[in-house]
Amino acid sequence: MSNQASERLKQNAQRIMQMWEERARDEVGASMHQSSLVLQDSLPLYLGQLADELSNKINRTSARIAADEVESRRIGKLHGHERAGYADYSMNQLIFEYHILRQVIFQVLEEEAPLEVQDRDIIIGSIEQAVNDAATQFSRTLQDIQELLMVTITHDLRNPINVIKMGIQLTLRRLERGDTHADVATKMLSAVDRLDSMIQNLLDASRLRTGQSLKLKFEECDLEKLVQDVVEDLSFAYGKRFVVVSGSGIKSYCSHKEIRRVIENLAINAVKYGAPDTPITLTLQQTSTQVSLTVHNEGDPIALDAQSILFQQFRRTIAAEDQTGWGLGLFLAKSIIEAHQGTITIESAEGKGTSFVIKLPKAPL
């Protein structure tokens, strides 16, 4: 390997950057809105690093090679991070910028004579690695931005919702049961609770997508009392359709708040998708090692192909398309139950209705 490619690259670095910017502005739509400084953010660093890789004047010790790899990755990640910060840029446009750069580098360096095979391989390998590093960082930075946006939005929405909720609760205390205004206020409170639940579901789903775990506080839970409390609250909004079948002393070690969310979600789904005016049965059972909760509703069965997507985020069956919600409830229910070392399954058949079955480890004696 000669040192000619390295020297030509250093001598023509500014020209390469100018040619690259001209082509980027013509061929990459997002670049039209950016200044030269922004477009060339990490390009001088990259070209300098590539020139070093091509040089035969540098002692290529193992330590130097390792240091060069670290620096090269840092530069690629820097480019990906910068591009993710601009709303116009997509992953495809980021990658296309590197394709243009490779073409420009070869065009300039081979004006006088073809590059040696080894030099070409170094350039190609370097750009491929830079693309991978930039694309990976672009994706990670975009996830971080989306997560921050989600957290900010949900937090900001929570404040006015809490104010509305407290106002409705104060109003209900001043009204007598049976008053038409009390009925309206009750429906408003139920709607606010659903909205609050949807926001929490969206926030939790966002955390799970970015690899974070839900914050669970485990303690001994009296599942019979928990189910009875949920049914009492839901009966206020949906009427006395709920039937609880349970023995006494059924306990598990769980996150009280999250298991309550799961039970509420399954019970409300049974109201929304079950046959109207039919009972919804919540059955608690236990064995020597586990407890189970079955939420059953009458009505048309869920098709097998629809059952396969029920627990996926943002996926909904055809029957659920006219219902409110994000399509996150069952995805989060499954995530919560699995975080408890449990399982959740569905049983649905013609003439037998639909049952969701939760199984959790039994609390130790």
C-alpha cells in the first residue's frame, strides 16, 4: 500500500466536502433545509480518520488500530446522532448520504490514476462501518427523542386531567344519587378515568419498546379483595353485570397497582366486546403452587387468526376497530403478568363465549 491515496485525500478534503454538499442538496431532500455547517458536521473528522487509515507512515500497532476503530465509531455515531435531531431526515436519507460520499471520494481520488485494490477495500470497509454506526445511533437517538416526547406529553396531560377529576369528584359529593346531574357527572368521571388509563398505557408501552422495565412494587396481595374492589368500582359505571366466584385466602405476591390494572382492563374489555346484558364472571381458583383468575363473557367467539395478534401492541381485531383506545391494553396486561412470572391466555369458542385466564405463582405461606 502506497501513501498516495492518503495524501490525495488530505489535499482534496475541502473539495470532496464541497462536491458532496452539492450532490446532497440535489439528491437528499432533507438537506435542502440545512446550512453548510450542519450538513458537514462530522465530515471533516471522518475524512481525516480515513486518511490516517490509508497512510503507511503511521505505525499500525494493535493499540493504534483499536484506537482508530473507537474513533471511527465515535464519528459515525456523531453523524447519526446529529441527523436524528432533524425532523426531515429519515434512515434512508442518512444512508444515501454515505453512498454519495463514497462515490465522490472515488471520483476525486481516481482522477489521475486508479486506486490500488487495498486502498479501495479500506475505503469501502470504512464507509460501510460508518453507515452501520451512524444508522444504529440514528435509531437509538430517535427512540430517545420519542421517549422524551412521550414522557413530556403524558406528564403535561396528567395535570389538567387530575384537575378535571378532582372537580367532578367534588361535584358528585354535592349531588344526590339519582339526580340527573349526578348521572352525567358519573359518566364524565368514568371518561376521565379511561383517558387517564390510556395515557398511562401509552407511557408504559413506550417504556417497554425502548427496553425499559415497568416499575413494580411487589407485596402480598389478597386477590379476592382486589377483584371485589375492582368489581365494585366498575359496577358504578357499567352496572351490576359482574359476578365474582372465589374462595377465601387466595393470595399472590404481586404489584397491587399493576394487577388491578390488568383486572380492570380485562373486565372492561368483556363489557365492550361481550354480548350486551349478559353476566361477566370473574373466577378465582388456587392450587398448591399457583392461583388463577378467569374473566369470562358471553358473545361471539374471537377468531383464531385474531387471537394470534391480541397481545401485540397497536394491533386490534376487526370487531374492535370502532372502540376507543390505543390497542395497548392486552399488550401491557401480558407484559405485566409475565413480569410477575405468570401467564395470560385466551379461550374462545362458539357457544362458550370468551375467557382470559391469568395464572400467577401462589404467595408462600
